[in-house]
Amino acid sequence: MTMLSPYDPEIETLWRAIIAAGARSVAVVSAGAGEGTTMIAAALARRAGIAGIGGLLVDLNRTRPAVARLMGLRPQPGEMVALHGITVLAQPHEDDLEMWRDSAVLAHRAETWAGQYGVVVFDTAPVLSADAALRGASVAGAADLTIIVTQSGHTTPQALRDTRSRLIVAGARVLATVTSERDKVSLMAKLENPPSRLAPALARAKGVAQGSASLARATGGTLARAGGLMASLTRGRLGGLLPSAARAAG
């Protein structure tokens, strides 16, 4: 597996869009296995480290975990490893994975991690996998934003439609679709929702989530998370973001 440069122009554009939307956590998902989620998730986490914000790369792909191999690690379960200016959780405890099936619990954990480590990037199991312990759609529903990865000549139109449908049901906010080329590091990103549209929805979702958390603490209940806020999908070339977002991105 090839390590994608965090300076890749498409990664840079995705990163600026993430910053412009005010996101603290990002799920990188795909329809099936081997379509490039690990490569892109790692590059985005490293870009966060370069920006000085910090990043946490979490491998939640239990179908085909690859973060440890890509980063050259042999971690113990639950071990946080500092590498390339970021923190990597390449092998979560199995008990944690069971708990994180609840998207509200995972969303709360992601928010906590963001305060400690910077932008949290999740590498996920395929959305359409039949046997994944924690499917990509579940993680996407807990993250602030989602990036869909497809592979040219491999991901079918029907698989992409089914993936989108499951993400909508999970309440994911899709930022972009990224197409990777087989056997070479080449990306093409397309905007699904402009950051100017996602930022207000994300802010509203966080506000509702914070209010729900306060109520849960007062009543002894469990943490609730707002979800289901997603603007209608529109296509367009990713780019031309506000200069202020570029300055914020570092």
C-alpha cells in the first residue's frame, strides 16, 4: 500500500473544505474493501498535523484493518502511538468497538478526542459489508463530516447509490466523493456539499448535541446526539474555497 502525500493537491483541497466547515471529526468511507480509505484517511490526518492543529487517525475497519501496516506499526490494543506529527490508534480494544456501535457514544468519544488530539479521522469498514463489526455508515453518522472513496473501474454505480442511501439513513453529512485510480496514487475529488452549507448545519447539530448532553447529565440519562441534518446532495468540482478558510488551514 502506497503512502499518499499530505501535500497532494486533492488532499489539500479536502483539508481546506474540512476547516471551512468547522469540522472536528471526519469519517472516510467506501462501498467495498480495497478502495483507498486508509490511504486518504492517513493523508488527511497527517495534513492536520502539518497545519499545527494535530490529528488522531483511528482504524475502525475491522473487516480489513490496514492503518498499522501503512504506518509501519505493531501496536498493542488501545495503544496511542505518536508518529509523523499525529497520534494513531491503529488497534482499538475489542470491548471499545462493541461500545462504539452506539453512534451517540462514538460521537461523544470523537468530540473528547478532538479536544485532546486535534482533528479526528476515522478509517472505516466498507459501508456495504455484511459482516463488519462496526460498519462505515455507523461511524459516518457519528462524525462531523464524511468523505466517500470510490475506485475507478471497481466501484459500481449501484454500489455507490446503495452507499449513499445507507449514509443518509445514518444521518451522515457528506462533504465529498473522492475517486482513486487503481495501481497508482491519483485522486479526483468532487464536492457534494459546499462548506458554506455544511457549517451552519454542523453548528446546529453540535448545539443540539450539547443541549442533549446537559439534559442527560441533569437527569442521569445517556448522552444523546443530534443527527439527520444533511443538506441535499449537489455535485460540482471541489475548489475555489474562501481565502479565509485557506488562511485558517495553515
